[in-house]
Amino acid sequence: MERDIYDEDHEAFRDVVKEFVKRYVTNEAIARWDAEGEIDRDTMKAAGESGLIGLSVPEEFGGAGMLQDYRFRAIVMEEVISAGSGSLAGAFGIQDDLAVPYLVHMGTQEQKEKWLPGMATGEVIGALAMTEPGAGSDLRGIKTTAKKVDGGYIVNGAKTFISSGKTADLVVTFVKTGEGNRPDAFSLLLIENGMDGFDHGKKLHKMGFHGHDTAELSFSDVFVPEENLISGREGMGFVQLMMNLPLERMSIGVAGAAAAQAALDWTLAYTKDREAFGERIADFQNTRFRLADMSASVEALWAYTDRVMRAYAGKKLSAEEAAKYKFWATEREWEVLDLGVQLHGGYGYITEYPIARAFLDARVHRIYGGTNEIMREIVGRDLAGKR
Ligand SMILES: Cc1cc2nc3c(=O)[nH]c(=O)nc-3n(C[C@H](O)[C@H](O)[C@H](O)COP(=O)(O)OP(=O)(O)OC[C@H]3O[C@@H](n4cnc5c(N)ncnc54)[C@H](O)[C@@H]3O)c2cc1C
């Protein structure tokens, strides 16, 4: 079914994205990013120049000013993922959905002026560091401390699994500024590359997303000036994280829908081309049934995704609705990709084929941004009326 969510402006933007993809998301570039374990800075800058990142950055700071219209971001994901680079889509997602929003929505005027122009051009790469070796789902169990001193904070601790962590210039970091684990014991600090005692640590070797860096970070007596406290208010970190989580979770679901669509397209092309027993793979009844299953899931994914993007545009996407969408979308994505791999036979397991890479990338969609168990917990608690 045709989707009715995009208008002329979106389609014109899609042409720009397609042009970018044709030029920069080549097989050679994908292989290079995978080998180097990161997206090179020139590509991020080219994306900035073409207007593919910094979409929610206000125009006065050099962005597109698309605060609540997620459709432009969705187009970027659809086109980049269908070109075979989940890693580049992931790098754009971290910039636009995990880092930039803390400055756009919660930054002080000085923080916006200092960082947003560079984030829109790709000269400043952002990351969000919440997870620690001992605390992921249970974020209030973090141990990284920020002790108030004259003019700022002294930060000590470690983070892990931080996307864009190796390449980041600016890390929105979740720290403890108070005692205990009450919501007001936490704050968000902007920690800059090059600050004394801040070490990007090692890149982690992942199952998928080989072209996008994920790193451990460590902080040893890092002095962070008080002007780097997000919103300038201590004790707001937990609330600030909660405010952005619906966007982060919607972003993962949209990536899942885009990957499922790409898997369907690749599998249709492959099964119509490949032959066995003198027939096209697509001519076997089992293949047609599986393609029908994949296609129905993709239709449902888009219907749900478009509804969620509309709710977000109307500022009506609640934490519970975003959590519900995230677990449902990423589980349909997983099923569709698994069917796609199967219909590719042995080639579906070879990472030269985009279906294999997308399958490996997809696995983490059910884990990060809050695991799908935690998503169900949020939804179930709300349904059951538990406090
Ligand atoms: C590739 C990658 C990129 C990432 N990027 C980032 C990033 O950029 N920034 C960042 O801060 N983090 C990032 N993460 C971390 C990610 O968000 C966490 O791994 C995730 O939230 C789970 O936390 P954990 O690994 O500590 O698992 P745990 O919390 O230890 O969970 C282990 C298992 O227990 C289950 N579980 C835990 N609590 C409950 C409960 N109450 N009820 C039922 N089941 C429960 C979980 O669902 C899971 O199955 C990334 C992770 C990966 C793998």
C-alpha cells in the first residue's frame, strides 16, 4: 500500500538523500567503514553539507529546524539502509536523535551557540553516554560521579557500549551529582574530547554495525566547567534522559522498519533471479508464502511507524507508546530479516550481501535504547496500573 505520510517537500528531500547515497554510500565506502570500524569525518561533513544531519538544529544555528517532523529523518534512514549501510544510518541517528536533542531542547543559549553549528555541519560529532559496565537497564545504578568544585565538576568513572564513542568530540554524559539514587541525584554534563583525564578507551568488536564505532570511555579526575552542565541546572539529568527517550526509541523502530523494507526488496530481487530445479526460487510455493509474510509485516510496520511519527509531530508520543512501538517494530524487523536470510540460502550468511549485514545489525535493535524486556515492563506496568 502506498504510504500517505510524505508531501512534496519530503520527496524533494528524498532526491537530495538519494544523490548523497549514490555518491558516498558506495560498496567501496561501506567496505572501508567496516574495515576501519568507523565512519570517516569527511563523510560526516559531506552529510552536513547536504543537509542530512542536524535536521532538528534550529535554522539560526545552521540546521534545518525540523523540530518535531521526524519524516525527514525517516527518509534518511530509508535511503541509507536500503543502500546497505546500517552503520552510516546508525552514525547519523546518534548525532541527530541521541546527542543533538539535548542541546536543542535543553541546552543553554551559550551551549547552543557553541556546539550546534558544528553538529549541523558534521564538524562536531556527538555521543550520549549513559551505560556503564555495571549499569545498563538500571540507570540509577551508575557509579560515575561528578563532584562539585569551584567553577565546575571533577568527573570520575567509566562508560561502556557508547556509540560514536571513539570519534565523538562531545559526549553528553550521565553522571551522579548527588547521593543515593533519587531522580534528582543525576545530571548531564558535556564532556569534550581533549579534556585532561578523558580517555576514549578501546573500540568494541561487535556482531554487527561494523562500520560504526562503539567504545568504552573513562574519566579520571576530569575537570568539567560548570557551563557544560546541560540546561545549567544540577539534578535534572534523569528527567532530561526521560524526556528524550521516546525519540530515541522511535528512531530505533524506524530504523527497524527501514531495514525490513530493504530486506523485502533485496529478497524479492534475489528470489526472482536465482534458480534451482529449473525454476526461479520465487516460483516455489514456500517462497511465495514467505514473501507474502514478509510483505504483510512490512505493511504493518509502516502503518504503525507512520502513526507513531504523526503522534510525535503532535507532541503526543508518550514514553509508553514509544516503548510499545520499539519492541514491536524491532521484533517484526527481526522476523522479516530472518526470512530474508533464509530465502537467500548460503548467500544470506555471507556478509558481502547486504541482507547478511542487515541481519547482524538488527540484533542489537532489541537490546539497545532499552532492552525489549524493559520496553514490555514499561508498557505492562502502565496497562496494569502498577505504580
Ligand atoms: C552496539 C551497542 C550500542 C550501544 N550504544 C549505546 C550508547 O550510545 N549509549 C549508551 O548509553 N548505551 C549504549 N548501549 C548500551 C545499551 O543501551 C545497553 O546494553 C542496554 O540498555 C542493556 O543494558 P545492559 O547491557 O547493562 O544489560 P542488563 O541491564 O544487564 O540486562 C541483561 C538482561 O537482563 C534483562 N533485564 C534487566 N532488567 C530487567 C527487568 N527489570 N525485567 C526483566 N528483564 C530485565 C535485560 O532485558 C537483558 O535481557 C549500546 C549497546 C550496544 C550493544
